[in-house]
Amino acid sequence: MIKIQVVLALLCLNLCLGQNNKHNNLPKIAIAGLAIESSTFSPALTREEAFHARVGEKVFSYYPFLAKDSLNRKRANWIPTLRGHALPGGVVTREAYESLVKKTLKMLKKGLPYDGLFFDIHGAMSVVGMDDPEGDFIARVRDVVGYETLISTSMDLHGNVSKKLARHSDLITCYRMAPHEDAIESKKRAVDNLLERLEKGLGKPKYKAWIPVPILLPGEMTSTRIEPGKSMYAAVAPAANQKGIVDAAIWIGYAWADEPRNHAVVMVTGDDENKVTNTAETLANIFWNVRSEFEFVAPVATFTESINKAIDSKKQPYIISDMGDNPTAGGAGDVTWTLTELLKRSEFATNQGPSVIYASIPAPSLVAKAIKTGVGNTISGVAGAHIDSRFAPPVQLTGVVKAIHFGDKHAEVEVVLQVGSIQVILTKKRKPYHKEIDFTRLNLNPRKTNIVIVKIGYLVPELYNMRADWIMALTPGGVDQNLKRLGHKRIIRPMYPLDKAMERPSLKAQLIPLSGAIQQ
């Protein structure tokens, strides 16, 4: 009996040791990243709280493919550190950047060593006094994790890939759709690429081809819904699926910042030198050859022309994109120019006029007054232009409070104020309006409204599917679609289309050294 118990104990011990060994043999992968689009043409500043940073286990909530019982979650020992994602806005303060980066590095140090790191960024973050924050961030991460750790970088296609970021990234990919319906899919691809290299013992890809393409276009002209962006990005997946290639990517770049890194980029990574370089050059030449074919994804007009078309239309909702102050591209969100012009129109002076929803304008003092006064009462006060008053001063509003909603992640408090036939959405803090529920929870019915004016560029899927008709208005702001009005001074020139007569550039692939060969 004693012998049997001893044998059973030994078997149990061996099983436990086997399970521990199996667990210990899994790759150890950290997760870190900061994401924001920052317009250097906006007077707004972005502070630390705007990133809503998640740390530790809460980081997993960003990634459905890393849910607790998912296959990918079981394929590695995951060490989530800090991941922050801010609403696009103004330049990030140096204090906010340093605080978030130092917190990340401190957490990374605690979990050393790592086999891999999933570096999840946007790529268009601007920081006071810096030209390449993501390049700085990843270099500092390298100093902590070392050069043996494989770093897989995931980005928005409107991000910027400096040579420094390219050098320190072993694997790199970006979205292939605009609007970004494939955002989660792209992040999963970055993780899958990392896991495959680690599990198969393949190590770092041997070659990374980087090609700067001197094109700077707004996202609203490069949507993958229409040509030539549709066909250009359709070529990326087949290019990436070649034997000897790990991934291929085309970055449009970010047009609303004035830094040397702001331009398009093509990158291809893999183990076959000829395929890597040839594929990168092919994609770069495809982009350059169709540069003059890009146009806005929807009809574009002045705001006056847009309103006239909307009033004359029998389709509802007729959506107008107020593009210049788009908070999801980096606008301050409180430019009052469009609302001021709208209120001048006699058609909307009474509640008998065409119904309009205007989304939205920050007005913290007026929101506070609405809360105090309550629904159904009339209030007066000013809204907007607290941050960006370059184009119009704060707008005076008098109207009836129709709804109050508390608890939105971005706005915190929202108020619907009826001014004539216009339902103006006031917010305590700026907020984008992308989903139908953003309106319906305020007792608004956008589908039954004549005109819906939204601070946005191209319509995100829910708005796009809701529209009966749509026009994009060329309005002023920190993300003005007319790039010539912005006045870039620090980007590398010549740059298409600012310099349309420029000679054909060299689009020869530059091979970036492996990160292990870098010593800084």
C-alpha cells in the first residue's frame, strides 16, 4: 500500500513538473503602447488623463483576440504593462508623455526578460519639443528589453514610420482599410506574426525594406472605399502572403502635423532579400503612379453650398461632414465657425424650419446651466472657441433644453439645446458622434432628421450606412482639408501635391539594419 502511494505521488509530481515546464516553455510577451493623432495646426494640448491609460490585466480589454479563453491567450505568457488611447487632438504635453512612458518602462523592467513585445501605437503622436515621439518611445523600450526581444509594431495607416521606428521594430504592420474596419484584425496580425516567429524559432526577419514616398494626402482623399486607394491596398495582402515575406504595409502618413517624418512610407519585412526589396519597390511605385488620381471620397463643397444642397434635397438624413474641426483627426472640436454660419440662415430661425442636428460643440458653462435649470426650460449662454478661437468667437445660444445625458466617456455630460429648428448638442468636453446610439440616447432620431451635421471627415460605417445623401464641407480648423491653407514649413520638400511639378523621386528600397545591430 505504501509503495502504491509513493508511485502515485511520484506520478503526480512528474505531471506537475511537466505542466510547469510546458508553461515555462511558452514565449513571454509584453504589451505596451500609446496611441493618438496630434494636429500641430491646432492650439489644443493633450494631457495625460486624455489617454485613459489601462494597466495590467485591463489592457487585455482592448483585444478580443486575447480574451481569457482565446487560443492566442494560451499561446504565451502575456505581461500587459500600460496601453493608452486618446481621442485625436492637439500636441501632447511633454509632462504627459514623459509620465506615461516612464510608467511603461518601470512596468517593463519588473517583468524582464521577454521573448517578444507587442508595441501597439497609432504613429501620429506629436509631443511638445519632439519630432518623433514613437521613435523615441520604442528606442527607450529597447534600452529596457534589450535587442534580443522581438518587437512587433501595430499601427494606423495614417501613422508615420520614421527610420528610427523602423530600425527598432522587428515586425511591423498597419491597417489596410480606411475607414479602419480592420483595426482589430490588423492588431491580431501583428500578434500572430510575433507568435509564429517565436514558436517556430525563426527569430528576427532578416530583411526590412523601408521606402519614404514624398506624398502627403488627407485621409479623406485616400479612402479604400474608392479608387485608386481600393486597388492600391488590395495589392498589400497578396504581397504579404508571398513565401519569404512576413508582412507588407503602406502608410498614407498624417497630413495635419508639420514634422520631417510626415509623408507616406512603404515597408516590407521578410527573410528573402530579393522579394522583400522588390515587393517594397513595387508597392511604392504603385502609390506614386496613381498619386494624381486620388480625390475626395464624397462630393466636396463650401459650407454655404453644402447647406443649400441639403435644404434642396428630399433625402433624409442628408449628412454634412464639418471636416475642418474633426475631433477624430486631431481638431480641437470647439471651432464655432460652422455653427455661427448655420445660425445666420433664416431657414432655421423657427422650429418650423427643416430639422437639423448639429454634433457638437463643447460648452461647459452652458451645460452646467442646463443641469441647474433642467429639461424643458430656456437658457442662454456662450459655447465653443475656448481653445480654438482663430476662425470665430464663442457663439451666443438661446434655446430650450431638450435632453441631458450623464456619463459619456469623452463628453462626460451632453445637453441637447433646441435653437429654432436646430438641435445643438452641447458637451462638457469634446466628443465625436459616430454611432446611432450617440444620438438616440439623447432622444434624437437622426434617420428622421432632414440635415445632420457632424464634425467628421469621411463617414464611419454606421453613419455611412445611415446616410440618404452626404457631402463633405470644406470648413476651417486644425485639420483643414485644404493643406495649402495650413502652411507646412518643416516637412521634407518637394512633397506631392504641395509641389505638383516635382520630379519623380527615387523609390529604391533602403534596407534597415536588424535591431540587434543598433547601439545607441
